[in-house]
Amino acid sequence: MGLPAIADDSALIDAYSEAVIHAVEVVSPAVVRIDGKRRQSGRRRREDDSTAGSGSGFVITPDGVVVTNSHVVS
């Protein structure tokens, strides 16, 4: 008695890859990068204000509403 034959999964892997590629093509235009700036209270924004943090979000409405995690904006 020998070992069972290993099935060729290349068609399944190709289908999965195509599904992932399609999903990325559909949603990537809605993905945004968010850079938070930290400034001292009472100060106007200056060009040298340092980046306090960054993250990503998603545009969810045609007028530009973005959803992100709370740690990105805090």
C-alpha cells in the first residue's frame, strides 16, 4: 500500500489569486493614508509640526467620509 496521490492544486491556487487580485483592484481606490499632526494648543499650524502618527482608512461615501481606527486619530 503506497501513499495517496497528492492532488494538483494549481487550478485552485490560480482561482484564489485571481479573486484576491480582483478584490484589490476594486477596493484600492478607496484606501487612504492618514498622517496626524501634533501641535501645541493655541498655536497655528506650522510647516515644521511633526507627524504624530499615521495609519490607513477607507473612503465610504462619495463626498469623502473616511473611516479609520481611533488610535490613528488619537
